[in-house]
Amino acid sequence: MATTIGRRLVLGAGVALPFLAAVPRQAQACSRALWNWPGLGVFIGRNMDWFEDTESNVWILPRGMERDGATPANPLRWTSRYGSLVVTVYDNTMVDGVNEAGLAGHVLYLPDTTTGPRDASKPGLSISQWLTWYLDTCGSVAEAVERTRAEPFQLRMAVEPNSGMAGTVHIALNDRGGDTAIFECIGGRVNIYHDRRFVVMTNQPTFDKQLENLRRFQGFGGTERLPGTHEAADRFVRAAYYVTHLPTPRSQREAVASIMSVMRNVSAPFGVADRARPNIATTIWRSVNSLEQRTMYFDGVYSANVFWMNYGRYDYAPGAGVRKLTVVGNYDLIGDVGDRFAPAAMFPGLPSNE
């Protein structure tokens, strides 16, 4: 696994944002936006877009869990240093979450992802376990960047059996200090874009190409008007614009509502999903994470309700065990659901198919 560090660019008023390049606009799934407001903390909004219900549930995982990278040969092995609150898809892969140190991570679809040929001399890590490793072992974005640059593993591809889709993904990490980084694996090389100004992420194209395009638009140095489709490049521009222009919040609750409004603006409605092209997808759920308040808000589109979990109150000691909040089919969840978690067996990770 080789690593590179992305260029650092800045623009805009209020919140500085990356440049998007002039690239073909292809519709992709998922969006993420970060808002760091002095005095109130860091807020991260995230949309999960997919061509079918992802059957997502929420889990509390204790520290002290023994893990392996789920590769046929020489899997990476570790013990979790931190407990975490995570959201899974199909009860087999975590795609969103935050650990007790305040490091939050978000997995988004990136069809350009390729892991390269296997070098069995290096410990292997199934791409389905990539976010798990960060939340288990790292307490900050800076630590995650440093440890990734040391090349402790080689990423390997995995296929999700329910959807039949390969795990072509990239990851955004954020922490309570407002630091942020984006990780993409292209040709076996992990490219790292580390700067607290990189607050928006969608999908294809790769982030280095996205860093050019935004300046074409009004408000960011260009002349083109704000785009309106649900395609990834358009959602990136709208998220960048709206997160930059949010008004000063008067409270935590107002800040949460503000970033949720941005995520709803860049959502895709029912009826746009195409199973043959998973990069054209309906928004299945949205979340907002207040890292200062240590609370995650969850907005499932199959229900009219928003519920939340104050993960700062949970017990992550090794003896506390794995606990699960069943969201699938549970349309009456609303408000604080912290007491609705029940003991559960740990969900299985997807093994690498390479």
C-alpha cells in the first residue's frame, strides 16, 4: 500500500472549501458535509444513497474486541482500543460511526476504487473492515493519517453478497477538533487528502479531480449558476455552497437542524434508483453527528421520524458487550432511543475475495 498526500487548496467566505474540477458529471451515491462552528463544535451530515434498502441498523461496540482483516492469507490482526457507535448495511459492514475518542468516519461509494495485486508479505485488510480499523485504533484524524502513511496493511476488495456489489468505497474521517481527511484507494495506492478545509465529499470522480471544478460556479470564482441535479458533482457544489452560507446558529439544536437542511437539499428522492447503475440512487437515510454534544441523529426516509443517540453516555468497557438497535422495520423509533439497544452477537465482517 502506497500513500500520497493531496494538495491543499482554499476558497470561499466563512467556511473554506475545496475546488472541484471540470469533469463529466456522473450520478453517484452518498454525500457528506462538515460544519465547524466556534463555540458549538463540529457537526457532520451524511446521506446514504443506494438502489435498495440497505437494511441498516445501529450498534454499540465495546473496546477490547479481537479483530482480523478477513483476508485468506496473512490477515491484519488487532484489538480495539476504542468502543464505538456504528451504523451497518445488511448487518455485515459498518459504513458510518464514531468512537469514544470523538473520531467519526463515513464510507461513501467510489467506483474508481481498485486495490491492485496482492502482496502476501503485507498484512491484508478487507475493504469492508477499513472503517472498523480506523474507529478501533485511532483517536484523531492526525493519528489515522500518520498510521496509514506507515502502511500497516494492504487493502483487498470484498463483494457484498446481498446486493452483489463490490466494495468500491472511499472514507472521510473527522474529529472533535475539526480536523478532517479523505482516503481513497486507487490502483493499490491510498491517496490521503488531509486538511480541515476539505469539508464536502460526494463520489466519482476521485477527490483530486473534484478539487478543480467548484471554481466554475458563482460564489466560488466562476460564472456558472448553482447546479440542481442529484448527480455527484452537482451535489458537491450545492453542499459546498449551502454549508458556506448557513446562518449563525443560536444553539446546538439549531446547528443540527441547519446541517440536516443541507443534507436534505442534496438528497435524491424515491424513483431515481437504477439497480444496474448503483451510482444512481435514492437516499435511504441521513445522519447528523454533533461531536461536541456526542449525539448522533438518524433520519430514515422510510419513516417520518428522527431519532437520536447520546453515545457519550454509553458503556464501552470490554465487559459491556455488543448491543444492537434494530432500525429495519421499526418505523416508530423517535426521539432519544438510547435505552432501546439490546445485547446481540457481533455482526460478521465481509471477507476479501482477492
